[in-house]
Amino acid sequence: MTKPDNRLHAVQLCLVAIMLIGLIACTTDDATSQQSSQGGAPVYSIRIPATFGENLSKTRAVNYNSETGALDATFTTDDVIFATIVSAGDNQAATTILKPDNNGNSVNLVPYTGSTVSFHDNTDPDLSTNPTLVSLTGGETIFLEYHSTAINEFFDYTGLYTDPFGVTQNGTLAGLSLFDYATATVQVTGITGNETDGYALTTTNASFNNQQSMFKFTFTGLPSGVGVKKVVIHSSEDKLVTGYSPTLMTLSTSISMPASPILYGDITIDLGTAASASNSTVYAALRFDPLDNETATDNIIFTITGTDNKTYTTTKTSPAGGFQNGKYYSSTVALPTYRVYTAQNVYTNEQIPSDATKVTSTGPTSWGTGTYVVSDDVTITNGVNLTGDVKLILMDGASLTVKRITNSDEGTLSVYGQSAGTGKLTVDNTILSDPNYSAMTVNGLTVHGGEIEVKAARSNVNYLVGGVLSSGPVTVYNGKVTATSDNGCGIRITYNHLIVYDGEVNITSKGDAILLYNDNNLTHTDLEIKGGSVTAKSTVGSGVHIKSGKGDKITIDGGLLTAIGGEGNGGADGYGIYIDPWNKANIQIESGTLDVTGGNATTRRDGRPGISIWGDISVEDGTFTVKGGEGSDDRNGGHGIYFKTAGLLTVNGGTVDITGSKGANGINGSVSSSIQAFNGGQSSITGGEGSKAFNRAVKIKSGLTAYCSSSTDSPSTLITGEDQNVTLSYRYVNIK
């Protein structure tokens, strides 16, 4: 709140002195007894016809008209009108008080007390003790200032300049009447009467124009159960008026008074007892000065204290050219929020805290625990280091580009977007002079929205570095994540898990696209796809690689996982999904889709299997498609699934399609491997040219069709519990 200006008080005292002199010397119920007082100057009766302007008759905050949606204007007999009368020569003036003679839109303005007024010479040096009264000759101008119920000469929008108790605007419709001001100008057109009977002034009609606009702000986006307690309104162009004297603004060249007619600052709306958890509507009387041109705009900043005593901030842009005084504006003001998702893909709108740090090109570059907001297009030349739990909010349409994100003190990063999800974070270390570090290194990454793009440079020494390196869990609730790596991993997670609930994740790398790495045999490194889509594609390594772990698993329970292996360099490279042999890990498909393709060889190599696994695979529902990669030249392709040890494929539902490439089996199992198809599902297992559908015993109840190249390639043992829906077809199916 702007503090009162001392110059303003000087103005007020001067005007009040004039007003009081006029009242003492000039107002009386007995006109004849005053005709010769104070030097014999006459007294005048006055009666000014008054209305609110035709185009502005629905701006005063007295009654809300539910039919028109406007604020209807009417006079009441309690209203106060200050009248300043200036002689034709601009050297004489007097101030007095008038009032409406009845209630309504069309009234007559009469003396506030008594029935007559008289005028003093403003140039009289003895003004304060014994002013000289003057006679009017006609043609004088009368400036009228409309006040509601406060008797003062100053238009005060704060309540602090003229009210010793500091009664501010309270945000209610009824409370606006204390801050409703209007002005009018009339001319004296005639003087009739005589000294004996008294004189009467006739004037032109007064048509009042409101000097501010009335606003109805409805704030949306507050947390559930939170209402508005207080609002501070600020104009970024410093055009918001806190108080002014229209008389001084009009007469500053003709009346000798301090030239401080207008003050600017913030307006506080304090709802006080009117505040409630269910109320988000605030009424305000605001005067804005015109902007520099008709195309300019002003940012109106609202700082809101909720009934939860938390602070919220939002901005509203004015119309082009600014606000016009004398209007009624009804506006919905949306508080900036960000979306926080749950595992069930349900989001809530959370308020951006007022103490959030705005991210700019100059920093900060060390982010501790707190909230950071990107609201513009920002590029930080160097990297950003996380030293705590960081919340990064990407406003719609904004972008942040950094060269690297690192962490110390176990820094974590949570990224949030807004409703459109168009904010973007780009981490690009492809142009760094030392690329042997991951582009993003965190102790945990959570994505609720927005878009994240991570670009990693080629590493010359370590294939384990790359796009994202996290020692904590990586969880994607929504949004879009893209990671590319010229040489290393796309995303590497150590001793923890990757869970995707919704959104879109695209990973392309030369090394493993997704590497879940665990060498302590104590913790889980799970991959769970519960919604959305995930594409993991490698040009040389594996699409998904689980490196050891204790009881690790890949779970598809909704959504889509597409895993594509690269051309391979031997070892663990080139698989669609590769699970290391150190400990058993399983694949479970509850629903959704798992689509796996082994890498295609390019230079005299065998194609790579779609899946190489030490563990079991179960399909309850959904779609499970696996295809081995193709070999180069005359080399063999890859098996669809390669069970490296005692493995079990169980199909209880859904659709299964497993295909080996040229010279490779649909399923290639170890001696102790077995295949079972129970209680439904449609399963198709196909061997490539010169290969078998499967090379081990199959236990079938229903729903399996096996394709081989010839009867000699049939399984060595076939055990069927029930023969229905079991088909063995000895024909070659070219899958190229």
C-alpha cells in the first residue's frame, strides 16, 4: 500500500479551509438576513438539474441489475456533491456542498444545509479570517464532484488518505458506494432577484461522468475449499490511481494551491469478515490513467491472500489502450496453476507459490530445494546443478534450454506443465567440449507434464553415460520425454525403477536405449508400463537391457512398450529386450501391448533375438508381439524368444504372435524350457525358413497355432491336455 503523500494533505487542508469558510459565511436558512453581510455581497439560491450521463447510467455500484447484468446508477439524498465555482476571469472561486433533493436518476442539486450560498474572492490575502465576498455576473463555471457518503474533497480509492481509521475497499458490491466518484461541469446561465428578496442562479444541466470503473473479479484456480481473503492490485505501467483531486487537476493554473492532484500506487481490497472459503468474487472501484497509445496494454498483477493464508499471484492483461473509466467490467481471472498427476491419471491444479523462483538467462544456476518457474524463452549458457528437491514448472509456451543438468547432495528433479503442456525443457550437451558426462544426472526424475528433450554427445570412454543418468526412480505421469544419445545409453537407472503411467516416452541411442543397472543383487530394477507409450530403440545396443538385479521384472499393465534392438556387436547388444543371466527376471503382460523386435544385422552377422531372457514370461491379456531380427547376406536371423535357462511361457489370454527370422526358431529354449497355453488367448508361434516354431516340448490346452517349415522340424514332443483349437501347420511362412 502506498503511504499518503504530505503534499496531498496540504492540498486537502487548503480545500477544506475554503469549504468551511463557505459554510460559515454563506449558508443559512434565512436568505434575507445575509444579503448585506460581509461587505454587502449577495447570497444565492441554487438548484441544478442533474442526471448520470446517458452512456454511463449503468456504472454506479448501487444496485446490480440481474436482467441487464449491469450496475444501475441512482442518486440518493445522502449523496455529497462538492461544488467549486470559478468566475469568468478565473480569479475568484468558492467551494460549497450540495446534495440531491430526492432519490432517483434525475434530481436537483441544492445546498447541503440551508438554502443559499455566497462566494469569496480567492485572491484576497485575508482569505482565512475575513474573506471578501463577491457578486456573480453570469457565465461562471461550476465544477461538481460527486461523493457517495464520505464528506471530503478528495477522490480516495484506498480509504487511507481521508479516513483516519483506514477503511479500505472490502470487495463487496455494497462497499463500492464508499469509493464511487463522478464529476460534472455546468455554466451559470442567469441570475435573477434583488438584494431585498435574494438572488437565484440558473445553470445548465449537470450530467455526471464516473471517474473510475467498477470491476467484478472472479478468481478461478484456487485450491478446493479456499476463498479470497485479500487482494493487492498493481499496475505494471504505474497507471493505477490511489487518489486524486479533480478540482486541482482542472484548476491548477487558476487556483493558488500545491500542485499534487494525483497519486499512483497499489490498491488493497481487504474482504475482512466477508471472506469465506466459498467466495472467490471481489468487487473493486479502480481508476486507471490512459496508456500511451490505443494499442498499448497494461499488466495488472494480483497478489491474493487466500483463506488458507497462503499467497497466490496472477496477471491479467488490460484491453488495448487500457481500461476506460465509467464502465463496469466483469472478468474471470485465472490463477496460474500447474498440473499434478496421480497414478490413476487424475490431475489436480496446484497454485504456483508466490516465493517461486523465476528462471532467467542470468540464473540461478544452482537450484536448491524449492519451486522454479519458466515463463519465457530462456537459455542458460552453462549447466544447472541440483542441490535439493527441485520442482520445475514449465508454463505453456515457455522454454528452457541448458547444456547440462547435474546433481550434488542427491538432488532430484520434478517437472510440471500446465493445461496445454506446451512448455519445454531442452538439455543439450552435444556442443560441450567434454562430452564424457551424461546430459542429465539426477537422483530421481519425476515428470508430470510439459516436454523434456535430452540430447547427449558422443562419449569416448564410457558407454554407460548418455542422455539421462538417474540413481533414483524415474516416474512419468504425463507429458513427453525424448532422449537421444550419440554413443551411450538413452536412459540409465541404477538400483531403481522406471514407471510410466501415461504420456509419451521416446528413446533413441547407440547404446542401450533403456538400461536398468544393478550390480549389488539387493534391490529391484523394475520397468513398469501402466499407460501411455514408450519407444526404446537402439542402433547398436538393446532396446531394453536389465543388467542383473534381484527378482527384477518388466510389467506391461496398460499402454504400449515398443523395444527395438540395434545391429549388435556381440554380447548383450542388439536385442529388443535383454535380461542378464545373473539373476532371474520375468516379463508379465497384464494388459496393453508389448511389441519387441530384435536387431537387424548389417555386416555379415546373425540377426538378434527379439527377447533373450533368464526367467519366465506370462500373458494374462493384451497383445504380445515378438520378432527376431534379420541376418545379413546369407547369415541366419534371430529367434523370436531365446530362453537361456529354464523358462516358462504361460498364456492365459490376449493375443500372442512370436516369430523367428530366417534359420531361427519362433521360440528357442534350453533343455528344461517349456511352453504352456492355458484357458484362452490366441497364440501363434512361427519359425523362420529352415527353422522350427519351437524346439522344446509344448504343453497345450487350447489356443495355439504353430507354423514350421516341414514335418521334420516339428517339436520333438507334443503334450496336449485337450485337443480343441490346437493346430500344427508344417508350412514355411516367409516373414521378410
